Amino acid sequence: MVDENTICVAAILGSTLNGEFEDVKLLNDLLVEKNKETGWDTPIHVDAASGGFIAPFIYPELEWDFRLPLVKSINVSGHKYGLVYAGVGWVIWRTKEDLPEELIFHINYLGADQPTFTLNFSKGSSQIIAQYYQLIRLGYEGYRNIMENCSENALVLKEGLEKTGRFNIVSKDIGVPLVAFSLKDNTHHNEFEISDSLRRFGWIVPAYTMPPNAQHVTVLRVVIREDFSRTLAERLVSDIEKVMHELDAITARVTSKILVTEEKKENDVNVTVVKKTELETQREITDAWKKFVKARKTNGVC
Ligand SMILES: Cc1ncc(COP(=O)(O)O)c(C=O)c1O
């Protein structure tokens, strides 16, 4: 995939879909070899949108950053685990030379040279001040405590979900403190219905299919942030159990209704009954309870 036109290889530290950290060190080592072989100079950019504020605090040994020679630039979202409100993100370069001069605008504005890499002119600075405040208020220790807490709470949630026996955990233990999970058996319910039902308990848990080649896998994802306490993790597990019971009860009710109707038809001499396959019956059940759930759906959090 890498050729003489490749500007850089991008690695992701904290996948949006399941929180996984890509192996940046392995990528670096392979690229070092490739560059040596070919004489190219392909660098690495690390998209550490989520992982950039996690790895340094809870996985300090993990080499994903400027410790690796080919990593030339890194972006991090301050508004995720940087713990600031939305709108602030960072990009840093290994050296001044790694950011081409022609990408920087120099403006002689009101008597001073203003170099800028982003879009020009008036912008609020509140996010930068908020980020600065968090950095000096929390420091390394403060961020480490918060990130450790987040991963412990992610573990509580993960173990709680495993205990229900109904879900496969798709996220990894090392990565962003999030839990991505899918149903072990989705013959009667699917992840979208669980997501819909959870809204009634005040939870917004996204459900989505994985990217091409893994599109058959649907997951629910819960991102654990600073304010997601252990109590909330336990409550979420309990609410998910309630939702599963509700969905099971709906399935049972609809199944028995369909079976009774079938039986009546069979006993009616004027009706010719075409026997349904198990799959057809199952589809009918799923459709019926989907309609039932849809009818009860609310538009927002309640
Ligand atoms: C891996 C990854 N890169 C980039 C982004 C975008 O970051 P931002 O919202 O700070 O622009 C996200 C956001 O979800 C992400 O998960």
C-alpha cells in the first residue's frame, strides 16, 4: 500500500468503533525496513484523538509517540479525554521542520506577525483557556487518577455485561476506556432495539454496524468518561437487564399470539393452512415486536 507517492501512513490510537489502539510501534518498524529498502522517507501521523490523553497516563510504557523515529505528527482531541468542552483539538509536530513552511500563513496584523496554521481570523479562545486550566489544575497525577478511574469503571461495566451471559465484548482491555458489545444471540432482538429501549431509562447508547468486511457485526458502545461513576456503571448494567427482560417478554407474548392464531386457523375447516418454516415464524415474531417497540419509542431522553 505504500509507494513513492505516499505522503504519510496514519495510525489510530483509539479506534472510534471499539477503542482499540493500533500497533504504532510495529508500523514504525515495518516502515523503517521499507524506507531502508526503497530509499523513501515515508513518515507516520498518529491520530490519537482519544488515546493521546489516555496512553501517557495509564500505559506509559506503550511506544506510540515521538519515541518512535518515524512519528512526525500527532493529533489529540482536547474535548475528549483532555476533559474540556467541545471545540478544542491539538496537533503537534516532532520538529519545526516537519510542518512545511508553505502551510503556514504569516499575517502582518496590527503591527505584529501572526503565524497561523488553521483558518484565519477571529475565534474564541475560551477552549484554549479551559484546556490550559485543566492541564495546570490536574497535572500528570490528576489526569492519571481520572484515567485509572475511567478504566476501572469500564471494567465494572464490562464484567457486569459478561455476567448477564447475553453479550460478547468487542472492545479490548488495552485501549480507550469504553465497552463495545454485541448480542450473543440476535434471533429475537438486535442491538438497535436495545439502544432504542435504553433511551426510556435516560441512556443514549449508540448502536452501529462495523465497517466493510465486518458489517455483519453490530455493536453497542459505551464510552466511559470522568463523570461516569461506578454507580452509573452498575445502574446501566441493571437497566440493560431490565430492557432484555422487557424484550424477552414482548417476544414471548407475540410468539404465543401467533401460535394461538395459527392453531385457530388449523382448526378452521374452511381455511387451508400452509405450514410456515421456523425461519418464517421467527421473522414474523421479530417484525411484530419491532412494530410494538416502535410504537412505544420516545423522541428524546426521558
Ligand atoms: C479516531 C478519531 N479521529 C478523529 C476524530 C475527530 O476528532 P475531533 O472531534 O476532535 O475533530 C475522532 C472523533 O470521534 C476519532 O475517534
